[in-house]
Amino acid sequence: MIHAMIDLETLATTPDAIILTCGGVKFDPWSTEEPSQPFYLRLDVDEQTNIGRRLNEDTLKWWESQPTEVKEEALSDGNRVSLGVFKDSLNKFLVGVDYLWAQGPLFDYAILEHLYTQLEQPYAWQFWQIRDSRTLFSLVDGDPRKEIDFAAHNALADAIVQSLC
């Protein structure tokens, strides 16, 4: 079975949040193999604003408090893709995936589902495929992510670390 971990970095915490970046990897939770097939895109912010997606001032202030390299990766303008390219790329990445994970699906997948609904597109997943790493991590002593040195709040780095854990 193929599992994928998805992580979003956004400008709000509501389902209509502007998505800055989306990262993902495929992995086997029953093995010690490294995650594979990394997926990472930076989305066009202006296009999202034009269709009514939102930013939250508190979230923007939070981004300003992050380390420079993480903040610049999330907020800089270069190499952003259109929503159509993003949707098509994500759908292609998810072909053949049996289970989709996130660190709190009511965040990542709620935002993605809201976007797909705005674009009048069907989701590339079924509700029963969604898994929650936050719940899984809460069942062990200590957060396993704290044992790994990584650039938190980079969507791809977060997806890799969450899948490793």
C-alpha cells in the first residue's frame, strides 16, 4: 500500500486560507526506507486572492517571527505556479496512493477541499483515505519530530519528517 504525507504552509488557518506552499512525499509506514517521490510547489498568491481566498493578520505576524530562511521560502514571489498547475500536479502525485496523511487533516485537507470546491473540481481522494499523524504522535511518549533537526514550517521538510516519524 502506498501512503503519502501532505503539508501546507498558509496565510491563515481557515479553510479559505491562501496556500503558500504544498509539500508531500510517499512512504511506507511499515519500513525504515526513506520517503520518496518528493512533491513541492509554491502557489500563486495573487490568483488565490482574486478568487476570494484569505490571509489572516495574526498568521502574517507569526510568519514574520519565523527564521529568515523559512520565512523567505514561504513568502518570496519567485517560482509560483497557477492553481490549475497546482491541482493537476497534486492530482498526478496522488495517483495510486492508498492513504493520505497530514498533521491534522482538518487543517491541510479542509483547505485543499475548499480550494478544489472553489475550482469546481472533484477531490483526488476519498474521505476514508485520510489519516492524522498528530493523533498518532500523541499516543507515544514525546513528540518524535523533536528528535530530528529540520527546518520546521517548510512544507516539504515537514512532510518528510512527519512521514519518518
